[in-house]
Amino acid sequence: MILSRRPDVERFLKDPGAEIRAVLIYGRDRGVVRDRADQLAKRLFAKPDDPFDTAQLTEGDLDASPAKLEEELSALSMMGGRRLVRLRLTGEKAGPDKSAAEALGRHVDGQLNPDAMFLIEAGALGRESALRKAGEKAAGCATIPCYEDEVGDLARLTRETLSKDRVGLTTEALDLFVSRLPKERGVARAEIERLALYIGPGSGAQATPADLVDFLGVEPEASLSDAAIDAFGGRLGPAQAGLRRAAAEGEGGPAAVRAVGYHLGRLRRTLTLHKNGADLTAAAKASGVFWKNEREFLRQARAWTLDDLMAVQAEVVAADRACKTAGSPDQLIAERLALMVAGKARRLGL
């Protein structure tokens, strides 16, 4: 059973069902993987870290003793209840991947302890992964791929985390804060917790954009975001200046290319929603456009087409690949990409 839609995943994590004996959660963002695994473990076990009923293994354990995993899955609970076997894989090494796949198959077939829950956390498993294949075809296993957080996910995480400390952000402040958050869940959560301390836990305060000025400061990511907006608006000079300012602040070419890709993604999502009947302004808001940039963003959305964006997308992918080549002039590659985008924007009348 593969669960990829957020509502399906959330329903499953609240009530996985008695027929499920194994759960494989994998993805590039290990913070999201860990959050979902923790949520499931706490839902199924009152004490998920109890050493008497829980075995926590890593791929190092499997390397050292290939039989260790099946031994733990066969063991009975010392307290007579359900047993949790939790495996964390950090990479895609063939040995542990194959061992985990074989153990998963035997476990869901009932050959090991049927009262054990096999919970696996893994990185970005490719289609050739034996573990991923085993999890996707096994009837008693739920497979949950985790993707990078989108703007809405980060906004939801921010609201929920801040509410635990009885503080919050206005709509404009939330947009501003989320626009600066890193995509990796673990790092983002740390930043949100730091913000709660800055606002004042338990104060009941609702911070505004003005309240966040000192907290956020002038971030390199802000320069990159501004550069991307300028490029898609046909303003090459400001775009180039923004890229060079970000470079001086420590952000290299790959981050600059990603910023261009993020802005392109927002435009593409907005135009897709608009094509499907949504009002353009509402579509922009749904795509996570910061309110201060809304006017310029809408100006661009009225000029760019989905076909134009798809053509630029190919250039972004090529630039991203080139930046990751050893010894490449990544800053020059990013500036050349901005020049191409700005030139295209001008030809569109921007």
C-alpha cells in the first residue's frame, strides 16, 4: 500500500489499522521522515523508547550482523505486549537495503513475530531499491514517500509549533517568515522554536512583519529571492546585483539557481490554478506569494505563459546540473541564467 497524498497519510498515522505489520517511510528530507515515524510510534506505543519492548537498529547493525534484524523481529515482548522494531537507514547501501527488504517480506508474510511492528526510516530510495519494491508490493506494509515541504506545509508547521508556546504571527508576518525558512524540516523546526523564544513563550503575542526585522535581519536568501523576482520581471541589472550581493553573503551559484527555480515554480503553480478557473490573485496567494511582492508577481503572471515557463524550466535544470559539476564557475552560470530569464521577460513585454 502506497500512501502519497497528505490526507491519506494523516489518516493512516492516526489509525494505521491492525493488519499493518510494517511501515516504510522514506524521502530526501529526513526531518519529515523522522516526524512521521515519531508520530506513528507515539500513536501505537505508550512508551516508544522503552528498551524492553523496542529495538532500534541502524544500517551499521545490519552490516555487522545480517541476522540481527530478523532476530529482533522474531523476539517476543518481555512485557507481553506489542513490540516495536525501528530501523534507520542513512543511505542506499546495497547490503542493508537487501537485508531489510528480505526481513520485511518474511515479516509481513507472518514468518516472524506477528505482534511486532517493523518501522523503517530511509533516505531517498530509488526505483531500483529492493526495500522500496518490497514495501510497495507487500499487502501488510504501508509505504509513505516524503517530499520536500511546500509553502503551505511550512506555514502549517509554523502555526502549530508557535501555538504550543501560545504565540503567533499575523498573516503578513507568517508569509514573511515562511519565505525565509529553509526547506529541510529539521532545520525549519529549529528556526521556528528560536522564533518562539524571540517572541516570548506564553506571552500570547502576535508578531507583525515589523517585529521580525531584527530577528530575520538581511538574509542571503532574501537577496536571492529578490534577484529571481527581478530576473523574471526583466530587470537584469538589479537581478545581477542581487546575485552578487548574495554571493558576498556566502550564497553560491547552486542556491541562486534554486531561487530562480522556486520563483518559476510559484509562477507555474499560479498559472495552472488560474487555467483551472481560479482568480489570478487568489491563485498567487495559494502559491505562497509574499504580500509585498504580490503586485510585481501578478504583473509577471499576466505576461508569462505555461509554455514559456516550461522552456525556462529546462534551462534551470541544465544550470543546476552544470553548477554541481566539479570545478564549474557556478556564479557565472547563475548570472548567465538570470540574463537568459531577464531577456525572455523583456521579449514578453516586461
